[in-house]
Amino acid sequence: MSHKIAVLPGDGIGVEITEQAVRVLTALGLDIELNTAPVGGAAYDLHGHPLPPSTLELAKNSSAILFGAVGDWKYDKLAREFRPEQAILGLRKALSLFANLRPAILYPQLANASSLKPEVVSGLDILIVRELTGDIYFGQPRGVREVESGPYKGERQGYDTMHYAETEVRRIAHVAFQAAQKRSKKLCSVDKANVLETSQFWRDIMITVAAEYPDVELSHMYVDNAAMQLVRAPKEFDVIVTGNLFGDILSDEAAMLTGSIGMLPSASLNASNQGLYEPSHGSAPDIAGQNIANPLATILSSAMMLRYSLQEAGQADRIEAAVQAVLEQGLRTADIYEAGATKVSTSEMGDAILKALK
Ligand code: NAD
């Protein structure tokens, strides 16, 4: 059966980097149908909305979405609902993309890019599974109110609500356990169960779901300790699962361990494994249109797409091996360049990956 993939390049370098990922996907010889549509600022310019109905319809009717990046300073003055970034939130909501998967991989060839010592971080390969649609970011009630009693009576007070429903925790737990099954079968659930009721509930549900995955070893860690361990001994982790708030912070921390934002892919999945795949970086307007952006995060996002939405793990392995091979050959885009390497453009990096595909 033909796989339908929506290609949404977006703005800035989004256009150049998705072009290379599309070349790679096309070269695999799979039965795929790629359909391109505008999103973000590009869609606003054409249709007056960052996520026009035609783009949303295409996304809904595809097995997976390859997303470049959105945003440009020229849209900063628009009303919030018309800003390019609203397209991502709109897609997450419309497709119920509740599971965010962000690997942090540091290829040994790039060990010097990290601010940590090479021996601590070289060869790092961890996966953070972050719940994306619940937690304190969406909990109601929230707002600013007047305090009615106690020492601050009469003052204004800002407040939010943290909560997780059992279904929300169970479904992210299943995604994480299944991801762990595909890797080293170790899962660390990060919470703050010593202080928060929501976290204790999260932990209890994780333990219940663990019974369905006897081959996966589940451990628990408080978020403050996890933040420390990530910089002390990051390679001790394999798969981490956590809520929206903690995951937001820890996944950025893990990304920075690698020191090369142009290398990091991400996936956001729903319950039917339909997913949105995008690089972890933005549209980089400062270098857009110059053919110098690193396309590898987007190419690696297409590998995640093959693994998680299209059930083509072998093809994902091919792409990841090709990325390893070009790094081994010493090819580097400007962002990861160091003395002695061969500097290549966006499209030359695409050429090299195509050549390295076995
Ligand atoms: P950014 O990630 O776009 O860029 C940060 C820095 O990293 C820049 O110097 C940029 O040149 C560099 N960079 C990023 N990706 C690179 C790549 N592939 N190759 C080489 N260098 C790369 O973040 P920013 O500058 O804060 O934001 C720019 C725009 O992107 C804003 O409009 C922001 O809202 C948007 N943004 C979009 C997304 C998304 O689409 N998911 C995510 C983050 C930011």
C-alpha cells in the first residue's frame, strides 16, 4: 500500500532542508506519495492563515507529515492567531499528537561540539518521550485572581493547574515502553512524586503499565536529580518518559548536550502512530536562502518517520547509517565545521547522503 506523506516546508531554511529530505525519501525506492503544501508564514502570505484548511486536510489524510520549520521576524507584528508558530500548535491539536519523541545523539565524530568533556558525552544516544498535550500547560483553571485569605489576602495571584488523567498517562506510557522495546529495554520515568500528587499518580500508572512490558526495566527519578544526571553521566540513560512541563526543560537540556542543533530530529505521534516529523531547530532566518543550513536534522526526522509511522525500520537504519558515513568522510555543513573537515553546502550534504545510501 502506498504511504501518503504530507511535506510542509514552511519558512526560512525549512524550504532548503525539506528539499534534501525529500530527495532522500524518494531515493529509497519505496511506494510513497509525497504531497507538498504551504504552512506558517508562507501559507499566511498565500492564503491569509498559517494553517489553511487545505493544508490541514492534507495533513489529516496522510500517514505522516514532514515539517520543515516556520517563523520569520517579519510576522512578529501579526495578531497571535496569524503567527506562523500557530500552525504547529494547530496541527498538534487537530491530529491529537500527544507523544513527542526527541532523540539526543552525539555522533563520536562531533564530540568536540559539546560543552561537556568528550569522554562524558561521546556516543550519547538517548530518547526523551515527552507528553505533549496535557499537564500544567493546558490545565484549567488558570489565570490571575485576588487572594481571599491568608498572609497574601487582597493581593493579586497568578495560578495554573497541573493534572493528568489516567488515559493521558497510560497512552504516553505505552509509547515509551514500546520505544524502549525497540532500543535497550531500559525506561526511566521522571517525575516529582515526592512533592506533587499529579506526579505520584503518574508514577503509579507507570508501574501498572510496566506489567504489560516485562522485558523492559522501569526505573523512576525525580526531575531535579534527572537534570543533574543528564550533565553528570548522560550515557546512563536510554529512554526517558516524562510529562509536558518537565519534558520541555529536559529535552532542551539534552539537546544542548550534543552542541549541534542542526543534527537533532523529532517526532510527535498520536494514538494511531500518525506523526509529525521535524527538526528540533527553527527556521533560522539569519541563514535562509544561502544553501548553508544543515539538512541532517530533517533527513534524520524522515528516518524517524520511517521507523515510527511507516513501520519501515530497515529503511530508517539505511538513512541513519548514511548520516554516520558522511560524518565519517569528514563532510560538515558550516554549523558543525571544524578545522580539517570538508565544508559542504546544504545541497552537497544531500548529494553525499544519497551517495552513501546503501
Ligand atoms: P533557530 O533554531 O531558527 O536558530 C537559532 C540559531 O541556530 C541561528 O543562528 C541559526 O542560524 C542556527 N541554526 C538553526 N538551525 C540550523 C541548521 N539546520 N543549520 C545551521 N544553523 C542552524 O531559532 P531562532 O533564531 O530563535 O528562531 C527563528 C525563527 O524560528 C523564529 O521565528 C522562531 O519562532 C522560529 N522557530 C520555529 C520552530 C519550529 O518551526 N518548530 C522552532 C523554534 C523556533
